[in-house]
Amino acid sequence: MDRDAPLASPTSPADAVPLYDARASRNIAFIGLGLCGAAVLLGVVAAFGGDSTPLNSMRVALVFIGMVTTGAAISMRPDLWWMWGLGVAASTLGFFGLSPDWDSFHALLLVMAGVSVFAMLLRLSSLRWRIVIISAMLMFHFVGIFSAVTSPPTSPWLTDQAFTRVYNPYLQFIYMRNAYHFYSPEPGPASILAFLLKTETGTDPTTGRARYKTEWIVMPRKPIDVRDPLGLSYYRRLSLTEQLARGNAGLAMPNDQFEKTDVWYRRNSRTPDAASRRELDRSEAIQIPFHPTEVPTIRQYKLPNADVARFILPSYASHVILDFTPDKEAAAKTTVKVYRLEHQALPVDQFRLGLNPFHPGTYRPYFLGEYDARGNLLNPQEDFLYWMLPVVPRTPGPGDPNKKGYIDYMSVHATGMKPEEVLAADEKDGQVFDWNQLRWSSLR
Amino acid sequence: MSTPTTPPARPWWRGWTDFWFTPGDPTTIAFVRISTGLLVLYIHLAYSFDLQAFFGKHAWYASAFVERERHESPSYAQPFWAWDQPFAFPRLPDYPHRRQAFMKFLRALPESSPTDTSARVAALAYINRAYSFQNPGEFNHALAYVQQMPSRTEMERYLTALAGNKVETITEITGDGPKKVDISESYKANTPDFYANLSTDERAKVANEVRTLWNLLDGIAWGDAERRGRNYVFNHLVEIPPDGRKALLDFVNSLTKENAAEQKRLLDYLEYWNNDPRVALRTGSNIFSIWFHITDPTQMALVHAAVCVVILMFTLGLFTRVTSVLVWIACVGYIHRTQQVLFGMDTMMNILLFYLMIGNSGAALSLDRLIARFRASRASLARSGTIDANTRAFLACPPPSVNAAFAMRLLQVHFCFIYMAAGLSKLKGPAWWDGRAFWDVVVNPEFTLMQYTLYEEALRAVTKLKPVYYVTISFAVWFTLFIEIATPFLLWTRLRWVVIFLATAMHAIIGVLMGLNLFELLMVVMLLAFLPDRVIRDRFRGGPGLAKLTFAFNPANAAHTRAASLALALDIDNQITLVPDKAATATSVASADGKAATGTEGTAAFTRGLRLLSMLSWLLWVPGVRALLTRRLFPR
């Protein structure tokens, strides 16, 4: 047999590859249908039984295997309209076969049924109508993509209506709502999260005050969180930190005058200048100056977006407590202070002078609140809440016992220590924040 | 001399159908499948380290939160027809202490039921009265009037003055000793004119309303000695914009009509979602994920392992029609569960998987293709005892496919949307005009390249000479903008090769400088969709000097024809010539020197000579594989 002879040009695989037997495909689909049907029957049994958990697990398995089996059968003969009809039937049975707590898969099965109906209609249509229907779907899809692309504020009325009323459910389901505005309008600074865990360990017998164990946690950690060769796990954590950066910077907005005044007043009253001006005895309360170069100072306040404050931040705080405490009892006695460290990239004029891009002074820590293990914000009226806590560069003099080139007011705030105590503390001890851990230390 | 004639213009619909529905070689989509599959496999293997941290019950974004989000999150739309209907909703303050205070106030409102609303109506009467004033300034004044009553004694004095009565006289210590002072005037002076001018009965009503509101606020445990929460409630009502104030008060008043359970639900919803679910276009999200339903760590690990296996099957092109759907469902499940860990890479991955699910990506470069080759050969041998023309054509290359070409078109068009949006949106930022955008990216200390001192020193070297720095950043942003904005146009011209090269270079540079390797690799995979079919197919073909083998078999023997079919299925480079031999008792393979081999030796010769198998010869070391192959190729 000469395989180098001139070739014919088959227009379809069916010219050479025999089609699967329709009856065999149908029988396989019936097996899938039967499995989904069995899940429905188990559902009926579960409704009358006691503990339905094992039955529900079986129902999930039956529906999954049933759907895959039916899908395999359809893939054998997708040219037969009634095979798609069996797909509709399997999806419907699967819908009723799954227990109610698998609700997100109910939606998926409904969509599968819809797709099967669509494919069945296509199979029943003439070629001309198939082209018309698919073209209409194409237009629908890409108009949706266009609406997603033009949806970020400020969007035109038409986009707004099309996106929210028509496309959002569709695009959300297939996860295609991205507007692709990468690094737009400008690339922003990255963020690091620092958490101070504070666990109550007992009572001091002499003072009667509670004793605490503290621990600083950083996310992402370098290089520990670069867990895979391409650093994906690290970048995923950077995405987590980026979520908390969403918010409104500053207090110079048109509304909320009383509130801004109050927020400003309370913060301002905690600066060393204000305390000395009013000659208040504030020995118990920590005093933290504003950042000297971030002016006007109202820009040092950043109110997180509503979703960040209401559920993302509480969830993160809760996760950190549960992840870094040994058991529930310890978690219940633990609170966490959350700080977002915005890491400013050095402008070229500073970079060229040889300044260290990891100098603590390049970070802008914001206090995001103290939370318990359930994610409750403990003091919504904290004077420093959502304020920047500066890391102020300093130049140690010749006789200065402290050689640190900065004063870390984040640690002042977190630990309640005085600035001079923080300055004197050894960062390796773990009491105050260790800024060295933010460097790519392993390779530098 | 004949004049050149222009071909007749195609009707528009012909152009449309030609663009979308012309059959194409599935090799391109198959190569896209393999590339995507490998990257997706890596992405999900990398999840293995963080399964609990990202998707577990107590993940960074915990199950409880995502459950609430997918069931309750509201979406709203501007009114479609009405011009005068404001697009405003009841809003709580964003400041957490103020929100907490306002919720305390709302929860402290007296209970009511649809049949008995009197107590709640009375509690809200004063605020509603204030809101009924046409002038927003009067609303503020009316609230400030109550806000300035710090104690019950003060309140009674104000209300006495409001009633027109004399406030009790107080004794003040002056320089001349104790002195009785009539303070009525000061209270009257602080009474708003719009109340002072009311009738006596109306003033009495106002007094009652004030007293009810004041008592309500006084009864709330604000949690601090200064009772600042009380002020926060007033401040919020005063400062909220007029449309929002109306929406908020309408919401509060509407609670009166609901039963206690519904009131509680609505207040909880307001506190969490900052809105009223009754006016939402829809609540809840259309998302699905297996991780919504499985949170046990062991079960999660098993499911995750199964997902990785299915991705591997998809990459290899095994049962691709089924596995492509399963892979998309599984991967979107990870995406939907925790969107906080996503970035552009996941978006690109999803787009690729979605279109690969539509197109028949397993029609080439796949195990499915090998199976189809086997079935085609076997059918042909069964039909005619030989390989007929159609089958030979099928074995030579996969037949053109409408849906494979259609899926590639989808990917191509979508890619143009991505580039255009990415390019045009950058024009909004000043940093993309003056070049700082490039600098801010390359010097970002959190990107992984900054871990290398060498890289940092290279950057410093660039900044040594000012013109070098400015030329570098200017050309970098111009290059980026040019590629992103021009590519969607140039890709359809003869310059396609140039822009594919430039765009690939851009992604390579970004991948290196920012460390976003996988994102950039996925973008490059998308660019592959623009490569002509032959470019990819030819790269996978063996060269002209491949060994030629003959495979002898007995066409009358079913096991022999099956073995011959298998041999042809594995022969993707047209190396084998079948030799029917009706007298043959065993199949055998022979190389160009004519030396025939069967059994284990035949398998060895076969894997040595056949290019595909020689690349996979390591598989023979897997226990059982060699024996299985021998049994199938050289049946006894």
C-alpha cells in the first residue's frame, strides 16, 4: 500500500473516521440519565430520612458521574439533535438530583440545560438559520465584552444600562467582566500587610493587668511566599494586599464635614505638637506626628472602600488570627492590628543618588483597625484609624546611641511603646516591627 | 489592450460568513490547547501550596463571607425611563463608628408590625416633620435644634420655651452675689422661627415629637461617656446629600410596614451591603464553585488532585470535548471562589479556556487524534483491506474544521478588544504621557526582579546619564502604547508578522521586568491564534530523513488489522508502509535493511524507528507499558 500516493482532501472527519454507533451513544447517555435519575430518587429518600448527609454526598457523586457520562455520549454524536435533547434531560435531572446546598451548581446545570437546548435547536435548523443564530450570539457576546470594557466609571448611560441590566449576569458567570484597563490610568505602588497579633496569656500578679504575647506577621513574606519557581504564589498574595488599597484618599471631599472635622480633630490631638500646645498630660496616650513630607496632612487619611471595610478586611484579620494561633481558645484571646504598608517606588532623582529602595522611610503604613477572631472591629473610634503612621527618616548624630536611620511610628502605635523605646529596641527581638524582613534578603 | 477588471465586490454577509465560518486547520487551536494546558496545569499545581489559605473555610477570604456575597450582593441600575427619578439609595456612613452609631439608632426604633405602627411612627415623626420642610437648611436647623439638647433638663427647658412658657429662673453667682436670672429668652432665641411661629397646638405636637425622639436617643447605650454616637446620627442625617437623605428616610419609614423578622433582615442587609435589597435590580451573584460546597481539607485535596489530572488529560488532548468543559468549569470554580487572589493572568487563562471549549481543540496534536487515526485506519482496513484515499488524507493531516477556526476567530477578536482597551485606557494617565509609568513599574521594589542587586545596579546605571534615562522611559511608553493601540489594526494586514514579533517582545520584556511570567506567557499564547496553520504544523513534522519502516500483517486476522491500525495511528510522520501478507502468522516490523522483528524486539525496533514513539520511549520504563504495547502491536 503506497502511502505516498496523491491525497484526496476529506471535508469532514466522518469521511474517514466512522461515526460512533448512535445506539451505543444513546445507551451511554441513558446510563448518565439513569445516574442523575438515581440522584433524584435518593433526594426523595433523603427528604423522608433522618441524617441525609451521606445520601447527599452520594447524590453529588451520582450527578457528577451522570453528567460526565452524558457529556461523553453527546461528544460521541454531537450531530444528532436528540443527543442534545438527552443532555437537556440529564441537566434537568441533575438539577433536581443535587441537594439544595449545592445551589451554585444548580445554576450551572440550568446553564448546561440551556446550552443543550440551544445546540438542539441549531441541529434542527437549516445551515442558513444556524449561521443567523450563531451570528446573533456572536454579536451578543462581543457587545457584552464591549460593555465590560467601557463599564469603569465614568461610563455612558448606554453601557451602564446594557451592562447592569443585560450583561452582568452573563459575563459574571463566564468571568469576562474585566475591562482590561491594565496599569491604567497609572501604575500604583504595591502594598504589604503587617499584622500584630496580641494574645492574652494571663494576668500580672503584681499589677493585676493582663499580660500579652505579641507576634508580627507580614504578607507576603520574602522569600517564603515565593513557593513556586515562577513566583505565582507570591503574586497572588500581592493581589490580596492590593484589595485593601482601594479607598478614598484624603479628607477634602465635599460632604461629611462634621465627620471629617471630628476625624481630623481626634488625629490632630494625638500629635506631639498639639499635646504640648495644650499642655496636656498625655503621658498615657501615645503621640504620633504627621508624616513630614506628605502634605497637606489630610492626604494622610485613607478611608477604605465599603466592601473592604465591611468584609474583606474583617475576613483577612480573622484568617490571620485563626492561622497563627494554635487553637480556638488562643484565637478567642487574640486580637490583631492590621497595617497596610504602601511601598513607594523611589523617584528617579532619589534612586540615582543611591538611596535604598527598601529603606523603611519608603513605606507609608496605614492603620486599618484592630480586630478579634470573628473579624469585629474593636474600636471604630480609634483616633488613628485609617491614618498614615509615619516612618520618619532621621540622621543619628556622632554620639547618638541609636544608629537607626528612622523612627518607626507604626511600632509606636502597635506596641504602645514610646518613640525612644522603639528607637532603642532591637528589631530582631520581635517586639517592634523588623523592617529588614521586607527586603529580598535571601539573594541580596 | 484590455483594461484590468476589478473582481465583483462580495456582499457583506458573504464577508461575514467567510470571516467566521470558513473551515480551518485545527492544528493552531490544538497548539494553543497544549500551551494553555501546560500553563493552566502549572497555575493549579501552584495552588496546591495554598489550597486552604485561598479556598478553605478560614481562607483569607473566608467561606462565610463569600457565601454571603454570592447570595446577597446587590446590583442596581439607573432608571431606564424616568428622567426625574433620582439614582439614590439608602446609605450608611462609610466611617465605621458613624455607621455603628446609625445602626444602633435604627435598631433602637420601637418595634412595629404592619397592624400596629404607632410607636415607630411616633419615634420618626420629628425627623419626618423636619424632612417635610422645603428648604434643606431648615431640615438641618430642625435637627440641630434637638442636637443641642444635651440633657433631659435642657430638653425640658427648650420645650417649655417652645410652648411659650417661662423657663424656670436660675440662680447665678455674680460679683454682686447670688442673682436670680430669667433664661427664657436665650432658649426662645435658639428656637427655630419655623417652630416659634406655629400655633399653640402645633407647637405642643412638635414638643411631643421632640420628646419622643430625644427619649429614644437617650435610651441607646452609645458605649462612651460623651455619647458621641448621638451626634453621629444627627451629623449623618444632616450631611447626607438630599437624594440620599430621601432614600434613607423612605427606607426607614418603609420598615414600619414590615414584620419584625423582615425589619431585622432589612437592617442587617443595610448594615452589610449599604443598601435596600427591595430596590435592587437583583441580589446575589451568578457564580459557581465546588469550593463553595467542599471545605473539608481532605476532600479539597482530593478534588484538587482530580482537577489537576483532568487538566493534564485536557493538555494531552484526551477526551478533549469532555475534559475541555470540565477544565473550564473547574478553573472558573477557583476563580469565582476567591477573586481577591486574582490578577490579569486569571482573566487571560479563562478567556483561552472558554474559547478552547467551543472549538474542537482535540482534533490535532492530541491523544484524541491518535484514537481517531486508529479508528480511521481500522475502518479502512475492515472496509477494503487497505488504506483508502480518504483515510490517507485523514492520516496525513487533520481535516479542516469550522468550529476550530471559529474558536480561533473568537480568540483573535477578543484579543483585539483586550489590546485596544489596555492601550486606550492608559492614555488617561499622565504618567503614560511623560514616561513615569515605565519607571514606576521597573523600579517597583515588590516585583521579583528587584531581589537581584545586579538589576538594581543596571537601573542605577541607566540613571547616570539624564538623556539616557529620558530616552529609555519615553521609548518604553511609546512602544507600549503603539503596540497596544496599533496591534488590533495591524494584525489584519501584511504587517501581522511584525506586530506579532513586537508584541511578543513586549510581553517578554514585561514578563522579565515585572516577574509576571505566566500572565505574559498566556498573552503570547493568545498571539499564537494569529499564526497561520502551516507554521505550527510544519514545526511538528519530522524531517525528510526519517527512517522508513514496513509493518507486515495478515488482513484476514482481526488482531492483526487492529495492530496495523495502531501502528498507523502512532505513525504521525508517514514512516510506515503496511504490507498485507495473507500467510503471516504474526505481525512484524522491518526497517529499511529488511530485518524483520516481532514481539519485544519488534516493540524495541518500533519505538526506535518511529519518531513519535522515540520521543516517548521513556514511557516504556513505566511498568506494564512495554508489555501492553507488545501485546497490541504483535499479537500472538
